[in-house]
Amino acid sequence: MAARVDHGSEISALRERLAALQLPQIVHHRRAIILFEGLEGSGKKAALRELASAFDPCHVSVHRVMFDRRQSSQGHWLAPFWGQLPESGETAIFHRSWYRRVLDDRVLGRIDDKMAPRAFDEINEFEAQQRDHGTLIVKLFFTVSPEVQASRIAERANCPWNRAMRKEEAVTAGDPAYARALADLKDHSDTRWSPWRMVDGDDEAGAARAALTAIADAWAEAMPAEPPHLVEMPGRAA
């Protein structure tokens, strides 16, 4: 019999590790962006809750990205995200992201398939600019099976508050158009400076552990291991 994985203790240890790793980011004034991308019901929010309990909230902002018909007709479609980029020493977390343009908007017919290549070019340039300014980007894509997604959406529909909060149509994991859009996503935006980390969202606890592990590993690789040189305050005795 296979040993049972204790996700709870592993996640607890990962939260402690992330809390410690955030300190050099803050002290060394490093910027970071984390994307939680994937369909409704893929376990993104469960993982985000675990991350939120690990990081110092004073140095983190969370942005929920939804379709806004008003923004779609006002200026460049990436413009809203420039105002949500992190300040020095801060982390910006996006629950969904600019990739909705080439996923949901494409599947639901809000943009033509012919517009997707240009959108990918603009996204890659946008992310490269962040990299060139020293910003760490961690892109997590949560996958989910059609059966698990349908079960979770049905369960949420039983709660009247969840029904009231829902504002848009859900793209389904079994939609062939979504499968094509996801294949294009992997082909055209899995770059050297911001690769995708795929997370199996069917098991929410396992997905949270995988997501936090990927973030912690990226932080450990990118953030300085030593504190900056401490300058004595004027008048302080040696």
C-alpha cells in the first residue's frame, strides 16, 4: 500500500519557508509577479489562500482579473495591467491574468483567432520588459479534468451567495476550443524568462502543495541569500 501523503504538514512547512524567503525580497527591493491561471474550478483559490497565509500582506497585492466590456473598448488591452505592477520590494498576485485574452476571450468569441498571434507577441514583450527591470515572474497554470470541474461548479451553484457572485460564463475543460487555446498557450508563451509551471488541480491539497513548492523554489533561486551591508547609524558607538 502506498504511503499516504500528509499535505497539511507539508503545506505548513512551505508556508514557513515562504515567509522566510519573502524577507530578502523585501530588504533587497526585488519585485515579483505571480500568476494563478486556469479554468474555474481548477483549485487556484485554494492554493492562493495558502500563499496568502504565508506572505506578509503588507508587501503583497492581489488582483482578480475578469472580463470588462468597458476596458475592451478603451485603449490598449494591456494598459490596465501596467497600473497593477508591483512596487520595489512588493509582490503582485494575479488571480487570472492577461492570458484571459488568449484563453477565455478567444474561446468565447470575444476576439478572433487571427488576433491571437499578435496578443501572444504583446504578452511576451510585456513579460520580457518586466524581466529586464529585474522582476521575477512565476506563472502557474492549474489544469482540471472535465468531471472534477463540473462537480465543483455544481457544488458552488448550490450556494445562493456563490450564484450571486458569479458574473460570467464558465469555459469548460472538455471544450475542444479550450484545448486548442491551451495548446497555443504552451507553444507561444512558455518562454525562457517566464516558463509555465503546470499544476494538477484535481486534488486541491496536492495542487496547493505543488504551487507553493514552485513559488518557494523560484524565490530561493532568485532572491539574494545574504542581507545587504548594514551601515552604522551616525553617532552610534562601534
